[in-house]
Amino acid sequence: MPPGRVLVGVLALVTPARADVISQDYGCVVSVLDGDTIEVLHNNHAEHIRLNGIYCPEKGQAYGKRAKHATSELVFGKEVTLQTHGKDKYGRTLADVLLPGGTNANRTRVKDDWCWWYRKYAPGDTALVRTRVGSTTGAERAVG
């Protein structure tokens, strides 16, 4: 792998979150609904969280089950930090999900090619753009 691609990937995973964060919450991931939607328990309440700025295949689409499994392996059962960005039209909280140690799960999904940067919902997220460019096939797969 070329050194530049490795550097781009590393920078994208450790770059601080964007400035439009509304609030920060903490909780444990208790369920993974699909590749880009999880359920987090915090304050004795389970909340549906939509990983902000990304799009994964849905359950009935090609690779939908694999994307869900990859997200499960990454986040299930872990204590996470949620940097929230409001709600989507379905009432789910939009958030960057940070794993213990600070790794951004949203960017990891893009880097691992299980989902795409969703330009429509995160047009200014330069870290997701850098992640997309650093991934093996993600450069052709931006949606929105």
C-alpha cells in the first residue's frame, strides 16, 4: 500500500470531530439495527442513533447483512461517545460515534468500504472526504 494512502487513512481516523456538534453524550451500544444505525443505552433510555454522514447498504440490498455484521463487530457492547448533530426525518439522533480510544466509527465504516460518505448529509465533513479518498474503492462510491 502506498505510504500516502496509509497517512490519509490514519489522519482521517484521528482528526477531531466537526464544529457543528450540538451535544456530547455517552452510552453502551446494545443493538445494531443495520450498517449505519445502532441503539445506544444512556440515561436508562435506549436511543436509535444514525451514524452521521455515511450510508450503508440496507438489509435487503447486496452486502446489507455484511455491513451490519461489520458494524456489530466494531461497536456492539462498547461504551461510546456520541457527538450529536440533531435528528433525521425518522427521529433518529444523528451522531459521530467515538469508540474507546477516540476512533471514529463513522469514518472507520467508510475506510473499511462497508459504506459511503453521504455528501448530502455531511457536505462539509472534510475528514469523511479524506477517508473516502484513502479507501480502496470508496473514491467511486460517494452518494448523495
